Amino acid sequence: MKRFVYINDEYQNDYCDNRISNTKYTLLNFLPKNLWEQFRRFMNQYFLLIACLQLWSLITPVNPASTWGPLIFIFAVSATKEAWDDYNRYISDKQVNEMEIWIVKNGARKHIQAQDIRVGNIVWIRENEEVPCDLVLIGTSEPQGICHVETAALDGEIDLKTRVIPSSCVGLDHEQLHKIKGVIECPNPDKDIRRFDANIRLFPPFIDNDICPLTINNTLLQSCYLRNTEWACGVAVYTGNETKLGMSRGVPEPKLTAMDAMIDKLTGAIFLFQIAVVVVLGSAGNIWKDTEARKQWYVKYDDDEPWYQILVIPLRFELLCSIMIPISIKVSLDFVKSLYAKFIEWDEEMYDHETDTPAHAANTAISEDLGQVEYILTDKTGTLTENKMIFRRCCIGGVFYGNESGDALRDVELLNAVANNSPHVIKFLTVMTLCNTVVPIKSPSGAILYKAQSQDEDALVNAASNLHMVLVSKNGSNAEIHFNRRVVQYDILDILEFTSDRKRMSIVVSDCQSGKIFLLSKGADEAIIPCAYSEQRIKTFVDAVDKYAQLGLRTLCLGWRELESDEYLEWSRSFKEANSALIDREWKVAEVCQKLEHSLEILGVSAIEDRLQAGVPETIEILRQSGINFWMLTGDKQSTAIQIALLCNLISSEPKGQLLHINGRTEDEVARSLERVLLTTRITTSEPKDLAFVVDGWALEIILSHYNEAFTELAVLSKTAICCRVTPSQKAQLVKLLKSCDYRTLAIGDGGNDVRMIQQADIGVGISGREGLQAARAADYSIGKFRFLKRLILVHGRYSYNRTAFLSQYSFYKSLLICFIQILFSFLSGIAGTSLFNSVSLMAYNVFYTSIPVLTAVLDKDLSEKTVMQNPEILLYCQAGRLLNPSTFAGWFGRSLYHAIVVFVITIHAYANEKSEMEELSMVALSGSILLQAFVVTLEMNSFTFVQLLAIWGNFVAFYVINFLISIIPSAGMYTIMFRLCRQPTYWVTLLLISGVGMGPILALKYFRYTYKPSAINILQKAERSGGPMYTLVNLESQLRSDVENTNISISTTPVKNKNSVYEPLLTESPIISTRRSLVSSSFDIFQPAQSRTTSSYPRNIKAN
Amino acid sequence: MEEASTSASGKTAAHGRQRAFPPARSGVFYRFTQQNLPAWKPAMTPGCVITIFLVIGVTFVPVGLVCLHASNHVAEIVHRYDIDCVPNAYKRNKQAYIKNSSISKNCTQEVKVKYHMRAPIYVYYELDNFYQNHRRYVKSRSDKQLRYGQKHTDSSCGPIERNDGLPVVPCGLIAWSLFNDTYGFTRGSTEVKVNRKNISWKSDQESKFGKDVYPFNFQNGSLIGGGRLDPDLPLSEQEDLIVWMRTAALPQFRKLYGVIEEDLHVDETIIMHIENNYNTYSFGGKKSLILTTSSWLGGKNDFLGYAYLGTGSLSLFLTILFALIHVKNPRPHNDSNYLSWNRLNSNS
């Protein structure tokens, strides 16, 4: 459980060295390991089996190369990709491993490579160098024993963090640091980068034999950079792949899209069909062989055959039919998927110019899922809002500041109070300035910059400095404050850190002049107000909190208490004890903190504004119109959350919408409340009301553990939910709950507390925002702004879905086409499993002729982006999986059967009698198939760029070129065949007939559907292509026809919220409101009478039909 | 078709810092990255669809007529002889007849020429219910051996690969079952000459069958299949074999026997001297002898003509049908009214 690190004594341990290895393979195991990985896929196993069967020459209908070729090609492609990635990892590892590092060896400093660092070594790092392994800090250049590190590579946070040396090491000089001996007791390697529960004991002659606790603040973790500090040195405790970074590296579970699952299902169905064909034809073949073929002396069957002969014909058919499952589909899909991802990254319109970040697709395999999202679970802070905190208002000692102007910093009363040294205000400002973990950094110009981990703290410190209380420097335990040109110094004695459970932080300081000790606290209202001393009247503060929350402001309560020195000393001891605990330290520390944080004098309430990001209401509007349900999960308090939800169109106020509260403290209360809400929801589903429910973390905890079923029903019924005060794990639980109901979920967030939800959801989207990159790193997609989400879903998701739907079904179509021809031919060849096509043609058919044109489907656009944005309802086609499901697949199946019959029947009749030569006939049938597939691609695509035209018809030309080339090889079976055919008028006449008969009915059917039973997509296509105005909004009423038979689309419209439904309290200066207003009043007026939904049709129901 | 070209939406690409990728903000590749290449978006308007069907109908019907015309100008005499050539005594047991080598297989049949047949007249034999495309049969050959001689005999020839330990040239079932009926023709008392040269593909003679490969150990086994070969002629000159080895894809097929290079006149009686050696009786196969002229489409084959006529007239029918529907029930082309969500809204 524990590891003991002896400082400067490397021979006493057998821990691993500091060689970092991220590579998956070595030169030796690459081939077997890679093959093993690849063969874990069912498809690959299947293809291998087929390829092996083909080696048995008795049963193989064609040259084994026709399967081995593509198979080896596909494997080589994936293996090369893996090898390339691994090689790059190896190179970057090598760079890190061979980095030159100073360490202390035998009392002298020495240069070694980073990979040779052993646990226990003392490592020296200079400014701006990277930390090579996890170190416990024991010395720095700063006299106070602190150093600054940037942890961006570890947690994505770009602010500087302060690290301090443990107290027992303070004051050691260079010489001593070279000779220091001691032992560090620390837990075994883990991946928690926020915890390090260890202690250090130095051996004599160094100071004393005392145990000194270590926390994460005493460490320098691998991959951090040393900043603003000349040098630092530390003891290596974890090395190589056992560092915190190394341990947290993991391979995330691959996500499977709904579409992939559907394709797998269809593949399974085709596989069963194939088995059925094999069984039927195999037994028919055996029967025919015994009744007919034995009479045919020229076939010369032996009378007594080995038993396995009965398997020969079925196995031959198995091989003949194996092409039903297209071997190229995996490669094609991988290719187009990575292109979808590239399109997302390339997209200029999702490029955030403010922060210079393009969108990024970390997971290239799930673009189609974006088009099938049904639920979006969004974080609030930093996702919907800008996370740019501005101190707006405050209530100090019962006096409200900033109410009139909306900006307390410009409130004359407050400025006067500051100038008059009003004691309450000074206390309030002192807490604002001191009770935080902000690091002030003096820039060369003399200005003071604050590096803060929390945006709230940053806002408070900045506001205080505007009110003339300036935090000038903070050196270890000493803080210097300038207030009205006076310099005040404080000693920081203890920091009672913020945790999400405690929801408050406190700091113990002593005034250097008076020596008085104070406890300064700030935190959420429910965490601070209960700690008030009993006589204080807290009502004003509760009112203030409520009032501010209603305005959508984030509130913090500030409090303080003067401590008796005895009390403090006693407490300090237990605090130290708790801090050096190795087990349950966090809990023990919280316990001890609790003992100090009581009888506070509540000083006031601060209110910080977090503005909505630009474009958020429109984005939510459009996405909700497209049938996506929104859940907002936030850690904020209920009233703030509701306010923000109103502001960003998530919910509407009465009478348009209704907000149902689920609350209660006890199980019974929660249960009753839940039941009531559920009942109301059931009744109201048929009404045109915008129903939403609100639940807080407390009630949610009870519900999730006891009333899961009822809550699931509620979740399905209601389109909008607000969950406030939820923890990261509850967020993840909610995602899981929706996923268990078979919904496609998308989670979007920006902070570390969203990581679990993002990883849990089908699609995780991270906003690369101010709270660091943690969420963006864990996410499948990262975007710069929330408003890009609508483009990500409606444009990229939708196109990806459409394109993959076409591409995958087409792949099956072309494979089935050639396979059906083979099956039809077997009826004319004595059901013996003869292949009509030769090996080269079969191989080239799958790999070249048919796969390249369809790849250009990645450029196909059924509707322009503009049309989709104007009619977001069209997303339903993707959401409900209308374009790829068993019935559309049946259409393609039927088409391939029809085309196979057309090609085969026409070929055998046109090439009958004296023309029925095997090679010629097979090439006629092949040309016919190629021609038909080119027409099919042309017919099914909606827009043609020159790339598509080139691929489709260039491919057709390439077919002839390739076959001409093969026809000049004398040893090839096809020698002269193609020239011979092209000289025959019959050949061209036959091809023309095949294309006419093959495409005529399909064109007619498609036209009929397109014109007289159009889908919504068709209607929009027509509108778009006629070139006229997209919408004839004005005369819509007059054009109304009642006779339209269009029952196949029953789209549930999301009723559009009334524009009056939004409070407009503090966002008046934001441009959002005005744009949204104009939007609502212009183009969405058309939807205004929409409030009566005739049925309670949810996407869920539509999915069924 | 109606064209609606999308122009690049005027994107304000000027602002923002230059990024590493995409490199240029104009040009084909940039537009590709923005999925914004100029595209042709054909619309399926009634006009263009009706026109397509009209064009199909208008072209297919004449093509069909031309094909039928060509086929009708081919004069063809088909004469099935496998039953007539069996002596009455063996009618019930044809296999005994064909397997008994002591019975003379000569057979004389008469046909009457119905149309004037202009030279060249092709003589084909037709086999029906003969599966040259059977998996076991079609694979049983060695192209290498045919080209380079017995050293290249490989296992693909089974079951006719070796005999008494020596390779068989040509090996394999196809060669072994070589068709060996022979035909001669007389009209009145004069012999009609049949040219038996150049009946095979030139390319086969030159590059598929060796000039220095001679039959060896052929038909020497216990079981004799079809015809024998002249051991002194190289394979490249064994044209009957070359023709036979071009396997047919269908169970009913014709193979060229020779060419008659003189005209046959109406009402002439042609006497066919057939040597009926080949055993099709065991599996109920049919044998016929065909004399036919040729057109640009090949032999007599009405299929293409009728198929074109059928397709053409169906497509004309569709043209009229679609046109009628369109006239009676016109649909405005850009009517978003049909969108269910719009309709829903407007109804209420």
C-alpha cells in the first residue's frame, strides 16, 4: 500500500526507472499483437475464415487472391496506420527520455538523461523547464520556499499554481540540499492529480526527526513547467509510467454510433440470409449432383467419394456468397469518417476568432451520432455563459449597493463608504482580498496581474482593487495589501481549502501589526449562513441572496470571526494532524475545518454576473425546434439556474410554459412531489404547454436511489429539465439514465466537473473555455463557443448521417448485385458453384470499380446549409433513423435483386447460342453491373461537384482502361476479350438495353415519390432548387391545401416560446436580446400559431413507425 | 435538367489570423475543406423526367426495329438429329447403341433450304443440356500445358491428369470430352465444301495453344471420353479442340464446325452426312446441326429486338402517363406548404 522513498539513496529500491513508454508495440511483437487486435473484430474473423476456405482448391470458385488481396490490403492499411502512430509516440517518448537533467549523485551535481532518474534522486530544475517525473519539492530559489508551476499539460488549467516546500525543509541551502537524507512515506502510484497524502521525515543532522505532512501542494508533477522561479529541486517519488500523469493515461472505451450498431445489425441479417442461401443451394446442388450430374459422364464424378464431398458444394456456395458482406465497407467507412472529422476541424464557421481555436474532433468515428442526438445535457457556467465573471452588486451589512446603476463599483454610496473607512465595508473588502488562492504577479511595467484558479475569486480581487483595497503581493505566508495608501501586512496561517462538498473556503490570518488572528470565510449561502453566530439577523442576507439569484447573478456570502489565540493554537494542532493523515485525509480535514467555521459574523453578500454567451438563445431555439430535448445540469442554485434557463429560451414563463418543482428534504416529501409532477406531466402532454421540471441535487439523490422508475417515466415525458446543485457524478448518472432509455445523448460542458458526464454520454462536447481544457480533452469534440453546437449538429451531424446512410447501403447493394448474378448463374451451371466472374474482376469490382465513386458521397449535400438552418425540423429524419433502417435497406436489397435479374436475363439472352462464351458473357454482365451502379450513384446523389462527376464517370472509363490492359496480357484468361467485345455492336446494344431496363423503373418510381409523395426533404429540395424564395411566408395561409396526403411525416413540433416570456433584467447591454427579438418577430412568426399540437408525438413514438 | 449552381457564399474570410491550415483562403482545396465546392444540383422536375422517358422511348423503338430487321434477315436451318440418327432397334436403349463401337454411327439426314442463303454460311453444332460451365468441368484444364507442353502439367487437370504415370496432353476433362461428331454435306450429287480452317479464334491459336505441343498419351486410358486427336498435329492447329476448349457459359450452346463458302438456294435439298459418335444419350442432351448466315448482330436472335420494342413502348406509355398526371394534378414546385410542420401550424 505504501512506498518508502529514501532520499538520495537510489540503491535501496527497485522501482522502475524514469523511462516513459507510450508505445503500444515493440518491433518484435508488432505483427502478432496488431493482428490479434484486428482479428478481435467479427468482420475480420469472418473474412479470414473465407480466405482460408479459399485455399482449398476443390471448393474455391475463384483464385484465393481475390479475397486475400483485399484482406491483406485492408490489414496493411490499418497496420500501417497503427505503426505510424506508434512510431510517432516512440519518437516523442525518446525526446522526453533523453532530455538532459541535473541530479545530485554522491553529493555532487551531475548531468544525466531523464530516463535514468531513479526514485529517491534529487532533481534540479531551472525556470521554464519541464518536470521530468513526480517530485516532492524540497528547495527553491525563493526565500519563502515557494515556486510557481504551470500545470496546463496535466489538467489544462493555464493559471500559475503555487507550490511550497514542506516546513521541515525550509531554509536549507545548496550544500545541505546536496547531502540531505530522509524518508518519504507516500501511497503507491495512483492517478489522482489532486491528492498526495504523504509525509516526510528528515534524518539527523537535518533539523529534527519530526514527521512533516505532504500534500499535492508540495509536489511538482511530471509534465508541469516551472515558471517565475529561478530553480527548484525535489525528490523523485514516482517515475516513468508510474507518475500521476502516466497512471492517468488510459485507453478510453471506443464509442459505437447508433449507425454502426444498425450497420452491424444489417450485416448480421445479411449473414443469416447468406447462410440460408448456402443451405438451400448447397442441398439443391447435392441433390442435382446425385440425380443429374452423375449421368453426365463428362463431369466424371467418382461413385464412391469421401464423406466430406457432401460439404463441398455448400462450402463453394459459401465462398461464392461471401462477397455479400462487402469487405470494403470497413475501409470506406473509416475513410469517410475521418473526412467528416476533418471537415469539422476545417470549418471556418466553427472557428473561434476570439480565442483562435478551431473546432476539434478527437474522436473521428462518431460524426453520424451528432445527427441523431435526442437529448442534450448542458452545463451552465462557462457553457451557456461566458464564464467571464464581473462583480456587479453587493449587500454589505444590510445595505444594498449597485442596485440602481447595476454596477456596485460605480455606486457613489459604496465609494463614499470606502472613503469613510466604514468598518463593515473594510471587513468585507478584506475578506474579498484575502480569502482566496489568487497569486498576484507584478509585471515589469508595475501593474499587478492576478492569476486565479477560480473566476469568482478573480472577480472579487479585481473588484476589491478597484475599491482601493489592492492585493500587492503574496509570498508564501505573507500577504501585503495596500488600502488607501496604507500598507497592511497579514500572515497567512492556514488555508481551509474549498471542496465541492464543503462549498466554502476559509483562511486564517494574523494582522502583523496587532497580532490579532482572524478567520475569513466565503462560500455558498447555504454553507455560510448556517454558520452565523446565533444573535445575528440573517434575514437581510437571505433576502439579498434570493434577490440576486432572481437576477441570474452568482452569489457568495462573506463572513469573518476573530479567533482567540488559544483556540487557534489548539485547533491548529488538530488541523496539522488531520493534514498529515494518510487515510481519509480529505474527510478528516473537513471535519476539523468544521470545528473552526462557526459563529461567523456575516459581512455581506457579493453578486457576480456571468453573461450569456453570444448566440445561446438562438442556438437552443433552433436545436429545440429540431426536436432535441434540453436538460440543464448545473451546480448553481435553483433560482439562478431557472433565471438563466429563462434567459436562454430553455423554459418559458406562464402561461406558455409551466415549471414543475420537485423538492423536499425527506424521502416521503420527495416521493409525493415526484408523483404530483409526474401526474401533471401526464395530463399536460396533450396540451400545447411547454413543460419543464426542476429538481435539485438533494432530491435527485433520493430519487435516483429510490424512485428510479417514476423518474425515468418523467424523463421520457418531459422535454426540458433543470437539475441544479448537482454533483459531477449525478450529472453522469443522469446521462446514464437517459442512455438506458435508448436515447442518444450529447453532453456539453467546459469544466472539470463535466468530465464524467462528457465521458458517459454518447457524444461528449467540450467547450475549450476559461475553466481550462479538461473537459475539451475528455470530449469527443471540442468547440470554442456554445453557438457552434447548432452547426456541429445540424450541418456536420446531419450530413454525416445522410452520407453514411447512403454509402453503407450502397456498399451492400453493389455486393449483393454481383452475388445475386452469381446465384442466378448457378442455376444454369448445374448448381455446382461455378463463378461467372473471374478472380481479377471480382477483386477489382469490390476494391476499385464500385468503391471509389461512392466515396465521393462525402461531398454530397441533399439540402444546402442555409435551408437546414431555416428548417431545423428536418433533423428528425436523422434522429429517427429514417435513412438507414431495415425498410430502407429492404429497398436497396430489392433494387440489387432487380438489377441482378435485369443484367443476367438480358445478358444470357443477348449472348445466347454461338455467342455464349464464358469469358465474353461474364464481361458483358460485369460491364452491365458497373454501368448500372454508376447510374445508381448518379441518381442517388443530390449535388454534383466536379469531384463526383469525375469519380463516377472517370471510374467507368477506368473500368475499360483496366480491362483493356488486362486484355493485352496473353496469359490472362481475358486475353483479347475486351477488344473483341468492344468491336461487337451487340455488346453496346446490350449495355444500352441493360441501362434502360435497369434504370427506367427506378427513375419512374423515384420521380413519382418525389413529386406525389414527397418527403419533407424532397419538398425542401424542390423549394431550394426552384431558385425562388425559400418561403412564401406571407401567402402561406392562402396557399394552404387540405388535400395533401402527407401522412408519413408526423413531426412533433416544438412549440416556440413566446418572445415575451423572457425576463430581461440585466442583459440589456448584451447584444443577444435585440438580435433574438428580431429573429423571433421576423422568421418565426410563422410558427406562432403552432401552439396546438394535435398529438403528443414525441420522437420516441416516431421512431417506432 | 434544371440547373441551380451554388455559388460560394460570400464568406468574410478576411478577418481572423492566418491559420496553419487551410493554407489558402481561396482556391479549390479551400472550398473543398469548407464543403463549398461549386455543385450542380439537378432537380427532378416533371419536365425533365418526362423528357428522359420520351427520349428513351423515341430511341429504343427504332433500335428495336433495326435489331429485329437484322435478325429477320438471318436465314437459319436448325436440325436436331440425335434421335433420328438412332436406329429403330435401339430407340429404347440409346446408350447401348452409342456405346457399342461395332455399330456404324453414320447417319444421313435431309433438310430443305427455305430461304436463299448467301455465303458465308456457318455450320454450327448445338448441344443442349450440356453443362460445359459445370464447376468440376470448367476448372479441369491447364492453360500452361496447352501453351508450353507436358512439363507444365499441374493438378488443376484432375481427374484426367495422368494415365499410367505419364501426363496426358491435353489434360483435363474438357479436352477429354472433345466433341467428335463429324458432318459432311451434299446437294444432289455434288459435295458442298465445308471450310474447317480458321474456325477458332486467332488469338487462341497464336498465344493460348502451343505450336510445338503435340497430343500425348491422349485418350489412352481405360475410359475413353470423346474424340481423339491427331498426334502429329501441334495443338495450335487442332482447331476443333481450340473451339471446344472455349467453354460455353450456358447449358445450351453452339460451336462453329466450319464455313460453307457457296450460296444455298431456296428449295434445294441438302443431305447431311453425320457421324453420330458423341454420347449425349446418357444425360438426355440434344444435338442439332445448324446452318446459318450472319448479320451485324450475329446469328438469329429476336430477343434484343423485342426487348427494345417492349422497353421503348413502356417508356412511351410512362411519358404519356406522367404527362397526363402532371397536367391534371400539377404541383407547384416550391411549396413549403407541404411541410408537415408548416401545415400543422397553419391549420390551427
